[in-house]
Amino acid sequence: MTVLWHGPVVEAISWPSARTLAAGAACPLKPSSVPLAQALGCRLAEPLRALVAVPGVDVSAMDGYAVAGAGPWRVAGRVLAGGVPYGRVLDPGEAVEVATGAPVPVGAEAVLAYEHAEGGSQVPGSQVPGSLVHGVVEPGKHIRRRGEDIPEGTVVLGAGAVVTPVALGLAAGLGHDTLLVRPRPNVAVLVTGDEVVDDGLPAPGRVRDAIGPFLPGLVEWAGGRVAGRVRLPDGSAPLRAALDGWPALDAAMDTVADVVVVCGASSRGPADHLRAVLADLGADVLVDGVAVRPGHPQLLARLPDGRLLVGLPGNPYAALAAALTLLAPILRELTGTPAARETSALAGAVRAHPHDTRLVPVRRSGRGAVPVGHDRPGSLWGAALADALAVVPPGWAGEQVELIELPAGV
Ligand SMILES: Nc1nc2c(c(=O)[nH]1)N[C@H]1C(S)=C(S)[C@@H](COP(=O)(O)OP(=O)(O)OC[C@H]3O[C@@H](n4cnc5c(N)ncnc54)[C@H](O)[C@@H]3O)O[C@H]1N2
Ligand code: MOO
């Protein structure tokens, strides 16, 4: 809740300084070894190597006959993928019926696919041993040699690569059960405000929580995960209890939070208790107000145990702007993710602020970034229409602007 402020005015830092300071306040989390499925979306903390060669032995690439020497070939046996390998060296003039992926016998020089063989059985796999097959083969045809796709020990992905669904499949194929990754930072979310309700139509004087619902997706997109969300009534005691009782918060989330986010209570009214509680706890306030619109009353503090706290304003669009200014750079730094920078011309009328950076919702187009409007601090409408926020510096005179990407849907 915001009420009139009668205290001293604190100088807000510039928007670029706030973002740099936030990134600088975090250090990459210690790498940890996790089962494959849990590594999805994380970044590799070490290069991914092939623990085995692919294929692991010489195998057939086709269903047919592994043959030695010139034809015709007398069929001497059959090997299926996963079956018992053929026990002896194939002599010239001999063939072994093989399935795709089955190891070819030592001595085999090529594989004759069923459809190119004559004299063999019309029903694959039902070849009468001792019968003759005819055909034309090129040396080495349809045999995948050991290590031909990926030699053992090869680095297939570098440290820092994102573990995508495909990378998980690759890692499994190369024999990995676990991966050493930068873990996803755990974020605890505290939503304050007596007027804030979680479901249904808000009664007069109430508002629906519009910040709690966008944070999990935003946090995930920036490399972290929301490990728990706690609703707090207004007042310093509940906030103090939640932050002072951080171990209790960890226990409630069943994990250790790396970052805590407080929604609302960030402004300067006597009823906005975050600063007082932080002072009381002995926290080190690193950012206290940023010269940006919207999102002015955002806050970054280091708690006495070293963990970081981000204070987001209660107005939802202001909260989004603040989350992209302070929270996203912290999460990227914790996961060792380099920041991507994009610039664009602005295709539409935008008025710069004399002192503050403006974050303007835009849609990228061939003509440049087009402002979509509907950008009042209390409304997420414009940001929902947009795919990026344009960073319009104070006094901007029409030059290219930086774009901050907005989290896309999945
Ligand atoms: N005297 C001053 N007053 C205000 C200043 C200032 O510098 N001096 N800054 C204004 C700005 S800018 C913002 S933004 C807000 C931030 O206020 P708080 O962070 O303290 O948040 P509240 O006062 O609790 O709420 C503001 C507004 O947002 C609504 N709200 C709160 N939480 C949620 C939520 N989870 N989902 C949706 N809407 C929420 C709340 O009902 C209020 O309408 O302070 C200005 N005042
Ligand atoms: O953070 Mo406030 O938007 O700047 O309304």
C-alpha cells in the first residue's frame, strides 16, 4: 500500500547503472551434477564429451545381408539388433542376414539390402540357412563403422551450451546419466498487499494479483525457477518474519532460495515497509530507486547471509519493467548466461523523458520497433501486445534504441 511520503528524497540511480549493478552483485552458482531430465534448460558447466563411440561397433545401416567377397553368397546365419553377434569371421562368399543396427560380422565388406538381393527369402528374416543370394554391392556400402558418427572422447557441445531437449537426447546417446550444469537459481516470491486477491472477480477496492502469475514464466525464461510463492498481509511484522525466518521459507519451499522477490511495498510511504525491514535486518541496500518509467521504486538488497532480494513495485507493468532491470540480469549471472544486446530504430512517435529512461512496449517489424501503446504503469496490456521493450534514454533524440526481449510463450 502506498501512502503519502514525508521522508527524505533519495536519489535514484540511472537505469543502465542499475542493470549493471544487479548483474555485478551476483556470482555464478556452483556447478552441480543432476540427472538428465533435471538438466533441461540449464547451461553445461563443462564440455559434453562422447563417453562412447557412435556407433559403438560396426553395424548395418540396412536390413539385408552382410557379405564378404564376391557374390553369390551362401547365407550362414542371422544377427538382429541387440542379438548375439555372429560368432566367427565371415569368409569370402558367405553372407549373414542382418537387421538395421545389428553388429556386422568381422570380415563383412558390405551390406546388400533385401530389396537389392535376388534369390533370398521374400520374407525378411526367414532365410533358409545355406541358400544363395545374388546382387551387386560396393565395398563398405551400408556399414556404419565404429565411431563414424561420433568418435569416443569427442567434445560435442561446449561449456555454457544450453541443455535443450535435443541435447538431452544427444547426451543420453553418448552414455551420460547425469550432467554437470549450472543449476537453475531458486526464487522465492513474496506478494504483499491487503487489497490483492488471488482469484475471482476483485470486489471494489481489491485487485487481482497480476505479478505472481507472470513471474514463474519470466523467471524460467531468465534461467531460474520460482520455488515458492507466499502471500503476505500489509505491515512490517509479516514481512520481517518472512525475511528473518528465511530458513522457514526455505523449508516451506522444500529447497534453498537463491533470490527472494518482494512484490509491492517498495514505494516510499510509511506503510511501505520493505526499506524499514531491510534496515532492521541489517541488509545492504544496493539499489534504492531507479530513474526509469515505469518501475521507479525498485530495490535491490543483499541480505546478511549474502543472498539477494529484489523489490518490485506493486503496479504490474512497473513490476515487469523492474523484473527485467534487476531480476533477469541477476538470474543470467547466476547461471553464467551472457547478456544478448539488440538495437533497433523506433518506427513511431515516442517522447523521451528529460531525466528518466523510458521502457516502451514495442513490436519488432521490418520498419523498426513499433510502439504498441497501452503502457500505463498499472496495466500489462501494452506489454502483452509487445515482443520487446524499447529502452528510450533521457533526452533521446531519435537514434537507435536498445530492445529488451520480452519472455515469449512456450
Ligand atoms: N509518494 C510517492 N508515492 C508513490 C511513489 C513515489 O515515488 N512517491 N511511487 C509510485 C510508483 S511509481 C509506484 S510503481 C508505486 C509502487 O508502490 P508499491 O510498490 O509500494 O506498491 P503498492 O503501493 O502496494 O501498490 C501500488 C499499486 O499496485 C497495485 N498492486 C500491488 N500489488 C499488486 C499485484 N500483485 N498485482 C496487481 N496490482 C498490484 C496496488 O493495488 C496499487 O494500485 O507507488 C507510487 N506511489
Ligand atoms: O513504478 Mo511506477 O510506475 O513508475 O507507477
